[in-house]
Amino acid sequence: DSAGIDIAKAQKEAKKMPHCPLEVRASAADNAMGAEYFSKNRDKLRADLLKYGAIWFRGFDLMKSVSGNREMHEALALEPCLDPLHSSGLRKFASERDALYEEVNKPSLRGHYIGLHSESTAKRTAAYAAFVCFQRATESGGRFLVADGSAILAELKTSTLEKLYNRKIRISVSNLDIPPGFPDVVKEGIKGLVDVAVAPKFDMDLEMIYESDGKPGRLQAVETAEPPINRHPVTGVPVWFNNSHNHARKLRDRRPCGVPEVGMTEVFYADKMEPLDLEDCAEIKRASEKHITALSMEPGDVLLVDNYRALHGRDVFQGDRFHAVTWFTWDQQPEWRGDERRIVEKNAFNQAINQMMDWLPKDFESDQS
């Protein structure tokens, strides 16, 4: 819901929102209640999630195990769903029966900074998420990052917002470098093959475009044009709702990044398919990072997130780390759930890719108790 937004008015409205996240610390009495704490306080906690955009539960013994984490979200009457990118093969379950996905814990990505983003495509967006810590980084780093999309919207220069809103943005999600000397007919054949065989697996509306970032022979899969601002589907409050902080190449190239070139992303002005200029990237960085809260999560800590309000990310780390996440669909607005069957039918693709990757060393085995 992004049509007809008055930018200056939206910024004033967004500025009134309370700080995100709300912090809730468990007392000895809270811990003694176990899952009953969450069922008894369900209505208030759900209202607070809508008000603050995220809740950081600290010191709860219940969520130190996979089974206890599940008891928590069941007591809150949250309904799990598949990750919006589940069918891509890029998401792996830590415990399928508990709807629990692994976060980015692999040793190869320890030095990769994950910028602010929402788990969203033009087709699919989860309503909520519960990020749980089972083991913090054993040496250093690995803080979980969360930022309020309303606060970022209020912080950004009005001129920058108006420019991005009017021009819209498009994001490229992958690169395939083909020898630029190939005949056009061969290049078009490759483009058609990728479009038909690969792109549908990602449940995105993707267009295959050559050399949009200026590199000869590069074929990029590019999402459809979207405004960077969205009205929250329940509250109607406008928020900064896009993944530019994570995906803009000018920002990725200036921070720790462990993503191979095939997976490097870029953000374009949609009207002319030009990469965001350095000035706009710098403003997005400034406004976004001013409102990041970096959480040093301990085992059992859970960050409950409204995916339409708050953006999340992760800092680099050293040692071993085991965090996981469960995604949730709309439980009070069932008409917003969409056709989940389409994703479920593609589950075999996700499993096949992850089976091929199982030879990689696992950092942890999840607690299946």
C-alpha cells in the first residue's frame, strides 16, 4: 500500500512511533510460569508487538531449547509459515517439525555483514518472525541488528525520500557473467533458459536484463519496480520498507562481504535502470545505521519482529554461533495469507539443493528434545 503518500506528512507521522524494540526481561516468577507466561500475557504482548515493531525477550529459560521455543510461539497463537524464499533452496531447516530455520551461521559467512532488510519479495512477505539465540558467538561479534522502519523514514532527508519514491527502485538478486563476445542469438538463448528454468524457483517476478550495471556480458535477474515506502497493513503508518541498506552494491563494497559475485546484489532507480548514486547510498546508510539497535543475544533470548515494521540484519562474528528463526503468517487476517500451496509444492527443490550442500560442515545440531 504505497500509492499517494505525502512524504513530508508521512515523515511527521512516522516520527511519533515509540522506540523499537521493546525490552521484556524475565523475572524468577515469569520463568516459573514457563509457557503459561506467554499465554496469560498474549493479548498485551501482541498489542505491544504492533505498537513497538519488535520485542526483545531476555532471560527466559523456556526458549533455550527448540521445543521450548515452539511452546513460546504456540502460547502466543502465532501460526508458522514457510520462509518467503523457501523454494529458492537458500533456506534450510534446523528443525522442520518445529518450523525452525537456520540463520546464517556457516563459517564461510562469519565475516559477512548482513545489512538491514525485511524478509520480503514482491510476491511474498511473512507477517512476523521470532529470532532465537541457542548459542552466541563463542569468540566475538555476531550481534543481531534491528531497526525501526518508521524511525528510518522520519530520519531520511525529505528530498532523498521524494526522489526514491517518485523514481521507485529495482533490485537485482543474481549475476551470471557470460563472455561478452558471444553472438546475440546465443546470449538471448541463455537468457531465455535462465528465465524459464531458474527464475520461477524463487517465487519472484524477475526480469532477465543484460549489462544493467555496466559490466559487459553480465546477465542480471532484476525484481519489479517498487516504491521504498509502504503503509503498515494494520496500523496504516508509513514505513521505510525495502532492502536497499543490505543490497546496494556501493554499500556492500565498503563493508565486510563474503558473498560470491554470482550472488552480489544491486539497487537501481527503476525509471532509467541506473544504480543508486553514492550520495543517496550514503544517506540511506546514515539514516538506517543511526537507528540500529545491536542486540547481544544470550541463549534463550528471542526477538519477536513485525516484519512490516522493523528491519533486521547481523554483524560479523568470530567462532561458532547458533541462531535460528521461525516465520509466521497472518493469523488474525486470514484473507491476507495468500496461496501458500504454491510454495509448498516447490519444497522438493529446496530439499534437493540443501541435500547437495550437506557435505559442508555443520556448526551445530539443533536440540530436538
